[in-house]
Amino acid sequence: MARFSANLGFLWGDLPLLERIDRAAAAGFAAVELHWPYDTPAHAVKDGCARHGLTLLGINTPLGNTSIGESGLAALPGREAEFRSTFNSTLQWCLQSGASAIHVMPGVIHASERDAARDTLVRNLQYAADQMAPHGLTVLLEAINHRDKPGYFYARQSESNAIREATGRDNVKLMFDVYHVGVAEGDILTKLAEYFPHIGHIQIAAVPSRAEPDEGEVRYEAVIREIDRLGYAGWIGCEYKPRAAVEAGLKWMQAYR
């Protein structure tokens, strides 16, 4: 049976994080996942989740300088020291909050820098994985489609999986976002089965709108059925942009409860 996590980067995104946690619990979610929660003390998030019995899943590494279009630091040559510094802060927040995974964001890369960026990314991921392994934590790699994020280091599952393989670390896994797969390459059910042994987390949203997963090109009844058939035991993150009030859009989950 599918288990859904509220992605509080998008759901109730206009509220302070601790209020979003309260709303997620009131809406019936049993887990939450975050984007960049660093302006809220980790212990407060841990206490808020514990108060409601919520499982805290993943967080993202910082984006870098968004004013110049940066979207992660891990693949940027010459920025290794900055990556390690920000990653170490992220890891401490993760440990203090009780989160179980970190999505390490590689960033936007110019084509001319791709070879150097690949080497930088692999080394930085190995560093991150080695710091996280003693704590039983998972590194997540997410391919993001180039319509939404032009120039992002990887847009397809084959690309992020090749980096996963190159790290040689067992605690590096794929974040399979059905929305990004649908936009970037399609053939979602085949991709699910192909990469299933390496998937650490799954996320969903409608294609192409990224709204609730009850509209658009993807029949989520079939996707959830395939996820269950494959024996996926993790959470499915609801990382969508609500059409209106979050609660009004949650009717779609009733079919899976």
C-alpha cells in the first residue's frame, strides 16, 4: 500500500515551517520532506514532528547564489571547499532534526565544463556519502528536467544513475521524481522497473502542470500500482504545486487509502 509524504517545500509553502508540519499532520500525512529548512532550528523541527508522530525524510543541500542562477554546488569546479562547508552544515542539521536523507544538488553546468564538473561531482558525492554512512543516512540524486531547470547537470535517469555508479558508494541512491521523468523522457513504468534496485525515494506530481497528481498525461493509478508491484517499501513524496488550498486538493489520495 502506497505511503505518502507531504513535501513541505510546496505544500502550505506560504506558512512558517512549523505550521506546515502541523497542517501536514492534520491532513493525515504520516511523513514530511523538506527543501531548504535552515532558517528553522533543527531541534524545533524534530520536536514538531515528534509531537505529531511524523517521520522526517529528506532535505536538500543549499542552492548557492540564486541571483546568478545557481542551483546547487556539488558539480561546480573550483567550489569544492564551499560545497564541503555547506554540506557539513546540512549534515549537522540533518542529524539534529532526525532526517534520514540528503538530496545533494549538483547545479547548473555549462557544456564546456561538463567533464570537469563530472569529476568534481563524483568526488563531492563520495565525500558526502562517506560522512553520512556512519549515521545510516542516504545521499539522493535527482535528475531534473531541462524545461524547468535548463543546464542542470542531469535530466535523465540514465545520467544520474551513471553518477551513482561512479561514486562506488552503497548509500548513494536515486530520487525518482515521476514528474521529471515524465517531462524529460517518458516511458515511466519501464524506467521505474529498470532503476528500481537503485531508487531511494519516489516523488509525484501531475505532468505537465506539476499540480495534484489527478490530471494531465500520467495515469497515477497505473504508476502507484507498478510501485506496489515492484515491492517498494519507502515513502512517495507529494511534491506538487497545489491548484488552490492544499486541503481542497487532497481528494486524490482517497483512492489509495
